[in-house]
Amino acid sequence: MDLNGRVALVTGGGTGIGRAVCLRLAKAGAKAVVVNYSRSDKEARATAAELIVLGPEAMAHKADVSNDHEVTAMVAAVIDRYGRLDVLINNAGTTRFIAHPDLEALTDEVWDGVLKVNLKGTFYCCREAAPELRKTGGAIVNIASIAGHRATGSSIVYAVSKAGVLQLTRALAVALAPEVRVNSVSPGLVSTRWFRQFDAGAADSQESSASATTPLQVIAAPDHVAQAVMAFVENDMLTGQDVVVDGGKNILY
């Protein structure tokens, strides 16, 4: 896909991986980039302003992806303003940090909260955007996680939600073909504000330990994930695929 003249929507686009993807889309020639957010208003508006300096039109749009009505309104706002939608990046996500053996902590509230954002929210966005993406021969990239492949991650519910995103990606790649391509990227540990906000000290320790046991001996930055996202956006022969971005750590036993 040549991004010149294209319009992109990035959920959770104000910070971390989402922001890095927005910047990559702008530099690749996108006509407009919509920065979705639910809580990070200041950051989303700052990212939108940064994008405008790079060349494309941009706007920050508040919407909770777990709310189907807000997703519908968001896509409608994109079409009303720009007249089209070509690229959807489903990056918005949440988690709960719960030790895997602590099954009693996985209450209905925990399950519902994580699945509503990570899995149902991704589906809502794909479903609402699909008619517009069919018109433009568009592309979807979902941000999954290595936790969807392995028995790891911040909690069982998070891992299950991301495994669901992987299967949703495959199913939608078939359901929306041939007009729309659907792929996913599965980051491992990524050094982001989102990761560090829960416990900066523990984050330092985890990053140091992980880098020492990773073939490339480095922790991914948001832009590493954005590079993989852009590869899926730009390659017209890829659909239903997932790539793991973790410096090769997943190949070790």
C-alpha cells in the first residue's frame, strides 16, 4: 500500500507504540492520521500536533474502544472529516497484573474489564471500519502480544485476551478478503511509559533480566514495533499473519 493520500486511525495512539506508529504513518506520506485515546488527552493532542508538523492532517479523538457506540461515532467522525478510511491500527489495550497461580483473583470484573478492551474493543473497531476499508482496499493491523503465544504475561486474562486477538486476526483475514488485509504484531517486552507506570523499579529489573537472556540483548522500543506494523501496512501480499517482535527471545527454550 502506498500511503500517499491515505487516512489512518490508530487506537491508543497518543503514547508508546501507538504514538510511534502514528509518526511512522506520517513519515510514510499518510494524508491524515487520527489519534484515538480514552484517558491520555494531553498526550494524544501533543502527538496530533507533532504529526501536523510532519505534514499530514491530524486530530485527536476521544473514544473508549470497549464501548460500541463510541466506536461507531469515532469512525463516523473520521469519515465525516476526511471522507475515507484506509488503515486501522488496533493498539488500545489494558491489563491487570495478577500472578498466574492466583486464580481466585481472576474475578468476573477482571475478566470483563480486560476482555472488553483488548478483544471486544478490537472487534468493535474492525467491524465498524470494515465497510469503509472495503471501499478503499484497506488494511488492519492488530497489536497482540507474545503472551498470546506463550504461557506468560502480566496475567492469565491478559494472555487469553491477546490469544483471542490472534485468532480474531486470522478469522477476519478470511472474512474481509480480498478487499481488506488483516495482520497482527506480537511484541514481547517493550520499554514504554505504560509498562513502567505500574512499578518503575520492577520494570528496571525486568528489562535488565530480559535483555540478558535475549539473542539481540536489547529490549524493544516502541518504534521497533511500529516498524513491524508498517511492514504489514505496506506489503500487499500479507494477510492473516503475525510477527513476534522480541529480539528473538521466543525462540529460546
